[in-house]
Amino acid sequence: MSRADTPALSASRILLTILRVLNILMGVGLVLAMPASFIFEPTFFEFFSKKPPRIDPSLLIPTLRVWFVLALLMVGLVHVQLTRLLAVVATVHDDPFVPENAVRLKTIAWCMLGIEVLRLTFGILAGTMNAAGSNIEWKFSASGWVAVVLLFVLAQVFEVGTRMRADLQTLI
């Protein structure tokens, strides 16, 4: 066990791996839900047309299908984030301040930006579904946007830091 392999680091690795598996399972569920929405469409129409308060299935079902596709895109972005973060964690043993980690952090930041844009889109879809008679609560949160900025700044810090270290090593 190296000095860098702390219980917190080991726990982080395990947690990230579990989250990655759960994310993949979510993606599988979404892939299965899309064809199910077509197969069971008549059942959905009948159920939502009768259930009080009445929900308009002609607006709800297509909106749900768009939601499935966008959620699948989010699963992909989260998968890339978790994979890159696991790669960063793997470098902590030897040296985390390598150029690859700056690239990984920048990729994580771009993924986070995509996720935040998708969250705004989900808010619009929630409004559409509410117009169809559903009751979905959605609220804007600035914390994800702050995380995007933080990740881009951190990626830049890693990039500059690794470049400065390389310059220093050439001087010695």
C-alpha cells in the first residue's frame, strides 16, 4: 500500500465503480423502455385517458419518448465522466499531475456542461408534460453550473501545473 492509497481513495474507487455499473443499468433500462413505449402504447392511452385527473396521452407519450432519448444521452455523458474520473483516481498512486489528467478533467467539465444543458431541457419537457396533465416538479439549480466552471478551472490548473513541472525538470 503506497502513501497515496488511503481508505478514502479505495472507497472512492469502489464507489465510482458501483456508480458506473448503476449508470450502465440505467442505460439498459432506457433502451428497453423505448420499444416498450411503442408496444404498450394502446395500454398507456387507455390508462391515462381514464385515470382522474385526465392526462392527455397524445402529448404525454411522445414527450416521454423524447425524455428517454435525452436521458440515454445523459447516461452516456455520465459514463464518460465516471470513466475519466476513475482514470484520474488510478494516477494518484504515482503522480496525479500528468497532462492526461488535465485532458480528463476538461472532458469531465464538457460532460458536466452537457448534463446541465440536458437538465434545462428536462425542465422544458416537464413543463410540456405538466401541460398534458402530469404533475412533475422541476427547479433550476445553480450548483451544477458552478461545478462546470470549477471543473474547467481545475483542468486549467492541472494543465499549467504539469507544464510548469516539465519546464522545471528541463532546467534541472
